[in-house]
Amino acid sequence: MAPGCNSRRLHQIKMKKLAIVLFLLLISSIWLSTAQAETVTVLIDGKKHTDNFFIYNLEGKDYVSLADTRDLLNLSVSWNAVAQRVVIESQKGKISFLVNNPRVVVKEKIRYLNYPARLFNGGIIVPMEFLTEIMPEILDCRIDWDLAGRCLQVTSKGKVIIGDKEDNPAVKLSSRDFKKGASDKTGSYLRKKRKSSTSKSYRIDLVVIDPGHGGRDPGAIGRKGLKEKDVVLDIANRLSKKLKQKGIKVILTRSRDEFIPLDERTAIANRNRADLFLSIHANAAFTRRANGFETYYVSEAVDDHARAVAAIENSVLELERKGVRKKMDDTLHAILWDLAYTEFRVESIEWGEIVQQELNRKIRGENRGVKPGPFYVLKGAQMPSLLVEVGFISNVVEENRLRKSSYREKITEALADSILRYKRLYEKKAGFTR
Amino acid sequence: MARRKKRKKARRTRKTNVLRPFLIILFGFILIAGSYWIYKRFSQREVVSLPKVKASREMTREVNLYFADGDAQKLVGEKREILESPNLVKEIRELLDELIRGPRNKNLARTIPPQARIRSLYLDYNEAVAYVDFTDNITKYSSGGSTGEILSIYSVANSIIGNFAEVKEVKILINGEEAQTLSGHIDLTRAVGFSEGIIKGR
């Protein structure tokens, strides 16, 4: 072959390689941004469903698009962009949940998902467990996900309400026949398991108590050297003992003098699906005169809720205008954070008022009230949460009182009573709506 | 035989050529990311340090500084005079120095430890955010309580935003970095706006 021809071939190969590399890069970038979408077979009462149904694999978990699910099962889904709340309705009941929050309210009962619903490519996706465990609650059918066979089966119970709209029960359902109900072992097992582990009624059983600071972080230090971390640890330990006697489960974020990062504290409460989160602190200010006790709940800022609402409205407008992608993510992030701040606001304030009342009844000092604040320690807690400042360690009189075991005992009693009182109130309310 | 040789040769050239496009793309990416980073960095720091402007006539302007009331419940305004300057950053800096100095009114209390120092200060005019970068003295000498922390943060935010229309939000940094909190309570990862409710009598 002539040398010229050879170099041309080389050039061709080069170009080809470049094209392949670019193509691969493109593919990989698309793959990175969209994760894996896979089409799966859907069997409705044994019949193959014709529409394409996608399963998204994110971080090893299977998700389905809520819109696809709605179309498949003929459901009514409403979506409130401001509150980020999704409501799914059928004749049998209602499911509502927030995006990025594992709490799901199914027919007025609270359930928890292992993985929350998420926003993905401009739509909402729900984990597979939502489809198989939660959805059937408001449907006349069961949904099974065959992980190995990558096949989704929707099986009607008695009446057919989905797929072919004719009323023909008992289509060949092979081994997974469900129509007579009682004979299905896996079905009843699943339901039992659900009742005991994931199902949670409106009850307060588990409280996470967080003694502030600790280890290398002493917190506030009094004029005579009393350290906040020691005072609050002692109160927390006393409180834990007292609540356990009353049959309430307690988890302490620390039970000795050690450093715990702020994020970890609420994470402990979220991981254990606690019903209440209480962070105990002692206060300080440059004014030595300042004294008394106060309780904080988490909010966007120290006061202006109006401003927060305005900010959300603005960001929703911006979302509609569809600005730059980055900007959109930022706004979404802001909205989601605001949700984290506001979801349990009412419950937290109610509980906070009770805490202040009980403290006011049992200890001396000024009642400084229940206040909002952008507390890092309470951020993202998925339950009613409070930070209580039991007294000013920077005030000499209160420092002396906080040093005394009897005074700490009084504070402990007040906090324990507030939790028990709130528990009664909350469960009574829940019983009423049930 | 000859053919096999040629194939071998082609394979060898292929090997070296496979890497090249990768390198080109990588280099291009670094170039773009680098220039973007430089752009971001320098577009934010509008004015960091300018030579001191000596005013021929000393013009002053009145500002309202926010200090804590005696019970550490609310913030109260106190009037001060600061030197007027064409440089906004310089004016804000002077205002903050006055804030650190503390109140003149005996019934009011300081909100920031006297040891606090400002490392740098910069303005993002587009987003109307003032970045106040303190040394870690502000943490080391803080009161250590939630109340003290709220008063510190909002006295800085209200004093700046209340006196400079160009600023809508204040973000506090410590030692040049974003901090979670000042002393373990209040979220500093998001910029703070003006708070009406914390001012006494409003």
C-alpha cells in the first residue's frame, strides 16, 4: 500500500476513535444525570400492559415515576408546589406525603418509607416499596415486584378496577392468585409485618434527648466556672431515667462527656424515628442581668414568617419561569429546607408552650417564652423538636442555682411532665381524628 | 507477513492515539472550570482593600447601631456618626468597628465580644449580600448561649442592612470559611436578612 493511503487510514482511525470517545463521554454524562431508566413488563391480571413503564435505579434502589403510576392505576394525584405535598386519592382512601420526607400518611395513619419520594428530572419518583406496600392500601388490588424477573404484577382482588375496564374477576393469576384472600400466606405475612414494624399510629413512644455541647465543646461557662455541658448532661440523664419509669423509650445523643457533631444529633432522632426531639441547653448573654428560661422551635429566621412565605412564593414564581438549572436547584433546595423547618411547627409550638408552663410552675426566674430561631441543632428533625434553655449560666444567681442537685431535679420534673402532658394531648387529638 | 506487521503498527499508533482525545477533553475541562472559578472568585470581591482615602473635609453620616437591651431580649438602636467615604466597604467596616466597641448607653449591652476582629469584608452587589469574615475570636470569646448568639448575628445583620440600602442579606464567615454556627446553635450556612421582630417596640 502507498504511504499516503496508510496515513489517511490512520487519520480515519483517529477520527473514529475521537468520535467514539466523544460518544462515550456523552453517554456517560447522560447516564450520570439520569441514572438508569429501564423498561419493565407490567402484567395486569396476567395480561401484558401495552404502555411503556419505566423503573429508575438511583443509588441501587428502584423507583417508579408517580405520573406513570397514576396513569397505570387510574388514580387522582394532586401536587401542591408550595407545600411540596402530594395527595393520591381513590374511592378507598387518601395517601399524602412530602417529597424528600419518608413520612407517609395513609388513611390517616403514619407510615415510614425506607427511602423517601424524590424529585427527579422534573417529576416525582417514588420507591418501589411505596408501590408494593403503601399503594394497595387504597386500591382493590395488590402489586408485586418481581425483582429478578424485572416484572411488575398488578393483581385485582375480586372486582377489576384497573386495566381492562370490564368486570371480569379471576383472570388466570397463576401461582399468585389472591382472590380468596385467606389462603395467601405471603400476603397475610406482609400485612402482619407491616402492622408491627412500619405502621405507626399517632403515639409518642420514643423521645430522643440531646444534652447540648460536650467533649471539647464546653458550651457556655459561668463566672464561677460552671460548664453548660456538665449541667445539661446531668439533667438529661435524670430526665431519661424519669421517662423510662413512665414507660417511654428514651435515646440520649450522648450519655457521657463526649463531642457529638451538630448534624449527628438530629440524625440520631431521624434514624430511630423518634416521636419527639428535645435538646437541652443552658443560656448565656453578655448582659449579666439576663435570667430565666426559654424554649426555641426551628424556623427560617427569628421572627418574620411573612418574609419566609414571601420567599417561597417568589421562588415558586421563579420555578415557573424556569431560570437557569442551577438557580432552580437552589430554589428547590430552599423550598425543601423551608419544609423541613415548617412541617412540625404547630406541634413544636404547642409542646413548647407546655414546657414553658411546667418550668414556670416549678422553677424560679423569668418566663421568656417560646421563640422561633434558625437553629442548626433542630434543622431537619422529622418530628416535633425543641431546644430548651433551662437558665442563664452567665447570671451569677442562676449559675448558683444550676449547680444545685435539687434545682436540677426540679427542672427535670418540669421537662418530664411537659413530655407526658404533651403525649396525652397529642394522643387524645389523634384518637379523635382516627 | 507484511500485512501482520502493518496491523501491529496500526495497533501501536492506535494505543497512543486513544489517550490523546481524552487529554484534550480533560485539558479543555480544566481550562473552562478554572476560568469559571477565577471569574466567580473575583467578581464577588469587588473592593477588598483600597488605598486609604483621606477626606479633605471630614464628612460624617449618622448610622443606627443595634445593641442588646438589659434583659437580652431585644435589640435597641443607638445613633452614631461614622466617616463618610465613597467606598461602601470602608463605611460598613467602620460601622462594624463601632458595633464591636459596644454601646455608650449604660442600659444597653454589647452583642459582640470586644476581642472580635474582622478579617475581611466583601460585597456581592448582584445578590446584595455582604460577607463579613470574622477571625475565630468571635467564637472563642462568644457568650456561648443561644440568646447571646441570636443577638450577635442579628445585631450585625440589622446594623448593616438597616444602614445600607445596597445590602439585603448578611453572611457571616469565620476565618474565611463558611461556618455551621457561631457557638453551637444558630445556622450560619444561610445568609441572614433584616429582622424587624427582634427590635424592641416593633
